[in-house]
Amino acid sequence: MSSHLTEDQIQTYLDNKDRSDRSSIEEHLAICPSCMGVLNEYKQLYGLLETDPFPELSKDFNLRWVLGERVRLESDDFKKDQYGRLLAYAFLDGDEMINAILIRHGLAHVFVKSPNGKYFDLMLEFQRQAMNEKLGIWKNIRKSPEKQYLGNNKSFRFHRTSCPFAKKIATRNLIKFENRYISFWAGFSPCEKCLP
């Protein structure tokens, strides 16, 4: 078998049409994380995965795009977060933004670290396209357990109404959302403490 499976081989494997080559494909998948990532991406797109694969799927998808490629990093206003982690937009040589590709395929959501927001409009447009097409994380967005969520226009985070951080939102920065979906549609990210 060649170094990687073709899209036709993966599609045939998923369709379960040709069983003659199935065992060699499974052997290859067992030793090739790249092809397994492609298979999982297809499975996710077709709704065949039983568990939530997104952290691993995003990582595999990201590695497939950047491994061995020359990547250019572009900073915004803040170059690092409070933990010292680099904040950057990653571009391939052809000026394809990896951040936007992940969002467009539903493998990530918009996450603004204010005042950084240089590509916010572009990434929000891609997120809305993925949401409309129910790709990746948008396929089965869980029902909103709360009747309302509170957003902070300054931090671009949304919270449960009971969250201590929600209670600290200044009136001028407060925005109310009917559900989680609308919060994401507006480009807000969930609070990491109350996990709305």
C-alpha cells in the first residue's frame, strides 16, 4: 500500500462496498495517524463517530495541514496571554490562515482575546458558515440548559446567569442571549469557569 490512503480508498472503506481490501486498509490505519485523522474527519462529517472527537480531530486536521510546511505567524495587539502563551494567527505559504480553516470546518470556534481581533470578521463569517452547514462541533450543539446567558462585550465571553463572572459584568458591556447558539453566532466564547 502507498504511504497514505487515497480519498477513494477511505470513501470505499466507509461505504463498506469493497471488502477485499478492508484488512490492509485497517492495518494501514492502525499505523498511520494522518490517515486515521482523515478517516475520523470523514466519519465526523457523516455523523458516524459515537464519541466527541473534536480535540483529537482538530489536532489531527491541524497537523495534516502544517506538518512539514513553512508556517508564518502573525501577531495582533497582544502577543502573549496572561500565562505567557503565544497568541498568533498561523498562515501557510499560500496565505491560507490555519485558524480560519479549523473554524470553517467546524473544528474550532471563534475565540477573541481582546483587544486582539484583527481577523474577527473573517473568522466569524467562517464560523457562521460552519454553523449553517452543521459541520463538526455545530452538528449536535447541545441544548441550552439555561433560559438566558449573559455576554460581556468587552471580553467576548458568555456566562450562565449564576456565574460569579457574569455578576461582575459592567452594565455598559452586558448583552443578553437567548441560548448558546445565538451566543456563538455573535462571536462570543463560553466562560471557562461556568462552562455554559
